[in-house]
Amino acid sequence: MGTKILALRRAGFCSRCSIELPAGTRAEWNSTAKAVSCLECACADTVLSESPDLEPIQTREAAAATAPSATEPEVEPGPIDTGEAGVSARKEHQRRHAKREAQIEQKWGTGRMGRIAKALSDDPQTTKAWETGAVGEERVAKVLQHRLGDAAVLLHDRKVPSTRGNIDHLAIAASGVWIIDAKRYGGKVERRDVGGFFRTDLRLFVGGRDRNKLIGGMQWQFEAVVAALDGADIPVHRALSFVDAEWPLFFAKPLQFEGVWVSWPKKLAELIAEPGPVDESTVEATARLLADRLPANR
């Protein structure tokens, strides 16, 4: 008949009932049909023999101990920790505010005089700036999420290991990785040449004040992201995004200073959404890498 009962060297399936037969299982081998059947489906005794493709019979327990484990089913990766915009700035504002109130209570007590002193005093500008910054980060995040949708993965308020700094937003899209610093400044955004007659010195001004230090301030963020990417061949862009600032009513265009884009959130979303060299699977893999190496503030 050309059938033999042997211990399977390779895993397979019963040709009759389709049950899975792991390696080492005793089964019926039909050399003519080149098919395997489980013993329950085999209706006749066969002569035990050897075959080049099959191992000598051994106990089921011994086979299980020596046979390679079956491949585990793929597990869907968990969601990316995208973080929450403005968390660290709000925490710093609350810390400073609480410290000031504690100082008032220490001087005036917690009674009526203390309550009056708190009502008549106000947080210094250095404390208010943290709340202002948090609002700016939240507003930029909201616009980007609305405008980009599934076209990009957005990571918010990221820690940079071994530093006290954070990165407001990261956007990973087909166009590359975008490092975004959100700013809530009032006044007109403009480029001014302060170099004089014999040299050019283009600087960023907002509300009439020289804000060019913001451009240089993005360099350390750029270096941190490049280090986190660990040599991955993907473009890395830098951008300052201003909310509440003024731009020309007609023909407004984003500016560039030393490779840093300066823009408003809606226009920045357009830049991020432009076509680029990064495919969809690389976008997700890069987002997971950066989310892991630059974790979210909590």
C-alpha cells in the first residue's frame, strides 16, 4: 500500500481531517500520495519503517522535548505613546504658582490677611510665561492634528534624556521628521537685515524685538533627534510655529533662517504634508523609535 507509521520530522496537517500534526507526532505516511494522516484517520495497521524524510519513532514526550517550538502568531504592536501637548509647561507653572502662594502664607498666614494678600498679588511674568507657553503648545497641536489627520504621527512634549529640556512636538510624515517649537508671541513676524552697509545679517524679529536666539535654540533639539534616530536615513526638519503673531494680510509666506522654518500652524501643516521619500511603514517605525527614545512628559 506504500503507507508507514512514523514520527514526523516536519510539522504538517492531516490530509483527511486537516488537524495540525506537530513535528515528532506519530502519523501515517503515504509515500505514493505523498500525504500524511493522523492515526485516528488511518484505518489499518502499518509496518513501522524509516524514510529519508522521517525520523525513527520516539515517544511523543521525547519528540516534544526535542522538536523546535512552533512559530508564535504575530502580536499587533500596542498604540504609540503620543503624549499630551503642554504638560511639562503647565506643571512648571503650577509649581511656581504654588511656591509663591506658600511664601505669602508663610508671611501673612492662612487666614483673612493671607487670603487678601493672595488676591492683591499676582504671579510674576516669569511664572505666567509657562502658562502662556502651555497654551501655545496646545493650540499648535490642535491645528496640526486637525489639518494632518492620518498623514502624520504627532508626538507631544518629549523628554530629552540627560537634559532638562523638552521638545514641544515631533511630526513624522512622508516628508520626514519635523521638530516643532511652539511660541505664543504677539506682534508682527518679519525678517530684518541688521548688518549695515557692508555686510548682511538677517534676523528674526517678532513684535519689534530680536528673537533670533530662537533659531539657534533649535540646534540642540536637532542633535537630540538625530542621535535618537541612530543613523536612520530620513530627513529631519526644524520649525518655529507662532500663534497670536501677525503676518502679512496678503501673500504671507513662511520664512527660513539657517535651515529653520518660521511659520504659523496652518502653513506648517501644509509643509509637513508635502510628499517625500518616507513610506508609510517607515513613518510608523520611526514614530515608535522616537516615542521610545524620547518619552513623553507626564
